[in-house]
Amino acid sequence: MNMAHKNTRGLRLLCILLGLTMFAGCGILGSGKSGGGTGTTSTQKKPSPFARNLEATPQGKEVVMYALGLIGTDYRFGGKNPSAGLDCSGMVAYIFQQAARYTVSGSAANIAQKGKNVRPEAIRPGDLVFFNTLNRPRSHVGIYIGDLRFVHAPSTNGQVRIDSLENSYYSTRFEEARSYF
């Protein structure tokens, strides 16, 4: 096994362990409670319309854990498996098949045609989030993991990573969330 492969495996293991710690400490996967603050002041930003800590379904939990294990996987346009690289829709299709034995396929727009629409305040870990990143509806997809964050395979920076729904780039391009479980 070469050193690069060992480092990749180590990074993935670290991401999984950090994810488990996050879920245990914040109660993201099992609290059943919606997040919220304790009041606002004029210097605080507007509250997010997205749910923070709703309980995931069992399939949603599996999807999230599998997604966290792919952090750092290389991006490849049209990629459908981790060894060759993944694009956003390929990542979602691969994770849903491996973690939940659920088949989704096609582009992000094709994937968005299935499942049921979810209001932002009802989004749960394992649901899919869709964005207009190419001046085309539903041109990018990610997997919501809780606490206003999602895992996705963006072409920018070339690896599967976690971003926030509150990130100005993604918050202005968010279109919808869909649930498959």
C-alpha cells in the first residue's frame, strides 16, 4: 500500500470519527429537537429557515455516515465511484445504493424529480439539497448531514467536502430539499 493511499484512508477514518463525535455531542441524528437560539440582538444575523437538529430516519443515518466516509474523495466529472472519482450526482447515487440500497440515477436535475419535497424547516439528515450553480435549475446536489451542513462533490477544489447552507454562495443558490426515506 503506498503512502498516499494510507493518508487517504487515515483522513477518511478521521472524518468518520469526527462525524460520530459531532453527532453524539450535538444530538444531530437523534435529538428530535429543532435547533434555535435564545434571543437576538441587532448584531446577530437573521435566523436560518433550515432545521438544525431533527431526527434522521435509520436510512438517513446510514446515508450520512457513508457520506462522511467519502470526505476527501477526488472530484471527477461524470464520476460514479470513489476509486475513479465522483461528481455530485454520482456521489449521491453511489451513497444511496451502498448505504440504503436505494437506486437514484442521472443528473442532479433527474434525481430531483423523485422523492418528496421537504420544507427547509423540516429537513433531516440524509435528505438531498439542490442548488442552481450553473444558471440551470437543480444543477448541483448534496446530502444534508444536520446542523445546517451538507456533504457534496463540487468541482471547485476538486474533492468531496462539507459546506454550510449558510455559506453565502450556497444560500443564494439553494432551490429545494427532497426526501427519499
